[in-house]
Amino acid sequence: MRRSGGPKPHCAFLLAVLLLLGACASGPRTTSKEFFQLTPESAANKSMQTRRFEMSDGDELLSASAAALQDLGFQVTESNRALGFLRAAKERSARERGQEWSQGLTAFFTTLLTVLCAAGGSTSSAIYVPPVDLHQQINASLIAHPLESGEEGARFEVRVMFYRLVWKGEGQSGDIYIPPGEQKMEMIRDAEIYQRFFARLNKSVFLEGERI
Amino acid sequence: MIDHLFSRVLRLRPRAVVTTLVVAVVVGLGGCASPPEVEPVNLFASAEEQMKMRNMQTRTFDVSDRTTAIRGVIQGLQDLGFIIERANEPLGIVTGARFAEPNYYDVVGVTVTVRSAAEGRMTIRVNALFNNEPITDPEVYRDFFATLERSFFIGRS
């Protein structure tokens, strides 16, 4: 009887790693104790998301904010005049070339591995086609908050938060089909996006003030 | 190199491959510990438990009017990184959510209600959910009210 030597542990190890990667894809988790605690980043996020404006009245500031969001392609989905609250959304494609390349490469190498293992008599499939981002909804939540009112109008603080929901396309793991629609959520913390929004709002506040 | 690997794999016998798969599956399953068993949830908790939850979730603050209190709640939630989803001034209800970063698959949701208890005193109640399950840790609510206190203090000064 001939003993099978080296290749066995190699194949087992590769398959185990693939299974592990496929099954436990979750990252580190935040514990419930941390949900309501301020973090060192809280202050930095606040200053990135907040600007102050001088305006004769809060309604004008809110309508200028809605106009700025419209300029950036958002649809206003919710509004509350008394609290100076606006929520807006826009839908866009989320496809990225980098992700599609890595999907293609993973699919290619896992197929190759399956073919190699099949040549050794294995019937199981290690083919893995990771789902890629397909569609996204970008959301904005805005609050215009009065600070103090003087003789020549009031000062307001506008805080806006952008975030996005991403839906993934279909994929495959072994013989199991991964249906499309897996959802991912993400806060947008790119300072440039906030700067661009406030530049628009500045312009729109000016236009509103001058009634142009 | 590839030829060498290929020839080594070809030399594998079916039984070796089956053993390989069994080992792989066992290792794969062992890697992910199964979630802990959840006891059947009592949907209608006893009055005592409800009282305990309510006390934990409620606090009264010295705030002159309701709109100021609601604005304070909104600012406090925003400071904690919550997205304001809905705000109703006449009813004094604010709902918000945040992602349990850095994990983007878990969501924390809050509903805050503001009611006036007496002249210049507002009762604020908060319900927090983690992935649609109520948070019962009193420390979480204490943290929330500490942030709220700070937010009212800043608003006043």
C-alpha cells in the first residue's frame, strides 16, 4: 500500500483557510458600552460637519440649505420647520473597477484550485465569487440650530451628516449562490465633501439674502 | 513549479481527498463559534421589569421649554455620531440611528420622547435598540444622559 505524502496537508490547509475566510468575514465589533460615549474623534467630526451663518431668519436658512442639497442632486425626503431639520437622499451606482478586478482574480484562482483538487478526485467546489458593490443611496441629515439673536438678525449653526447605504450584487461561494441585495452602511467622513456642501450653502445663503 | 504542484495533486488518492475535505470542514466550522443560545424572550415583561426599564430610561431636566429640550436632544445625539432620522416638534419625538463603527453591519437605533413634567422641567425618555433588540444595560443610558446634560449646559452658557 502506497502512502500519500505531502500534498494532502497543503490542500487541507488551503481549503480550511478559504472556508474560514468565507464563513467569518466580520470585523471587530463595538460593544454596547461604547455606543453613547464621546470619542476623541467626536469633536473633529463636529467641526467638519458644522458651520455658522448669520441670517435674518431661520426659515430662509433652511430653504437655502434645501437649495444647496438640490444643487448637489439630492431629493429632500423629510423636513421640519420648527426644529430646522432636513433629510435628503440621492441614488447612484456604486461600481468600482478595483473591486471588479479583485472579484475576477478571486474567482479565477478559486476555480483553478477547484480544478486542481478535482483532478485529485475531490467533488467539492472551492469557487468563490465575492459580491461587489452595485448600487448606493447617499443620504444627508441636516439641522439648523439658532445660537443667539441680536438686533441685526440671528446666528445659526448648521450641522450636516452624510452617510451612504450600499447594496451588493450577486456572488457564489462553492455551490451556494449568494443572492444580490446584501446591505452595507457607511458614514461619509471625507472633509472635501463637507467643504463642497458648505461652499454651496454659502452661495445659496447669499442668493437667498439678496433675493436673486 | 506549477507542473510539480500539479503532479503532486494528481498523485492524491480519493480517500486522501475525502480526509482533506473533512479536516477542512471541521476546521472551518470550529473557526466560527456558534452564537450563544438565546432564551425565549418574554414579550410581555412583568410590571416590575417594565418599571425598572422605565426608571433607567427616564430622567427629568431643568429646561425652560420643550423646543429647547428637543434641540438639546438632537445636538447630543449628533455629538454621539447619531444620524437624525425623524423629528416631530409638536409630539416631542426624535428618532436617530448610528452604525456600530467600525462594523457597518450593526445598527444602533434610539427613540427619544420629551414631555413637560412641570413648569421649567422636562421629562426625557430614551429607548435604545441594537440590531432591533432592546439595550438593557443601565450604563448605556447613564452615558446618554451624561451627554445630554453636557449638551443642555453648553446650550445655556
